[in-house]
Amino acid sequence: MFGALAATSASLFALLYLLRRRQEHFCITIRDAHLNVKRGNPPPGLLSHCQHLINDTRSLRGTIRGIRRGKEVVLMCSRSIPASYRQDIRLFWQKQAHLTEPKGP
């Protein structure tokens, strides 16, 4: 009984992981003073902005993921990145999204 429950739980966890990974547009990892693109092709402006943050503080660690939500890409930052930096990254992302939207007539 416990074996079946463990196998079912492991299967569900793997399925959820694969579904989330499928929605992932890009993944950036930050380790100390290094920025690494794990998956996808993040916008160069976002990479540049993150590099500036890394130059300000050498102790940043965490991940930044771009997740597809319909036609948009939403950022998800790990909690290991301090809240002030997460907010700065999200504000930058929102500003970039508004700059690239097509303007109406």
C-alpha cells in the first residue's frame, strides 16, 4: 500500500515538473558573481539588467524564470533573491513589456 502511494506521488510530481518545464520560456541562474542562462533565450536587456545587479552585490544567488501565460511571459524569481532585487527585476520587466507592445491607432 505504501509502495503504491509513493509511486503515485512520484509520478504526479514528475508530471507537474514536466508541465511546468514545458511552460518555461527561459531560465537564468545567478551564483555569486556569475550569470548563467540554463534554458531558452532571455531578452538581452534583461540579461544586462541582471548583470548590473550582480555587479552591485556579489552575493546574489537564485533563479529567474520566464513562464508563458497565454501570450505573455511572466517572471518568477526564487525567494533566495532579496525582495528589493526581485521587485527591481519585475519593474524592469514590466517597463520592457510596455515598450514592446504595439500601439493602437
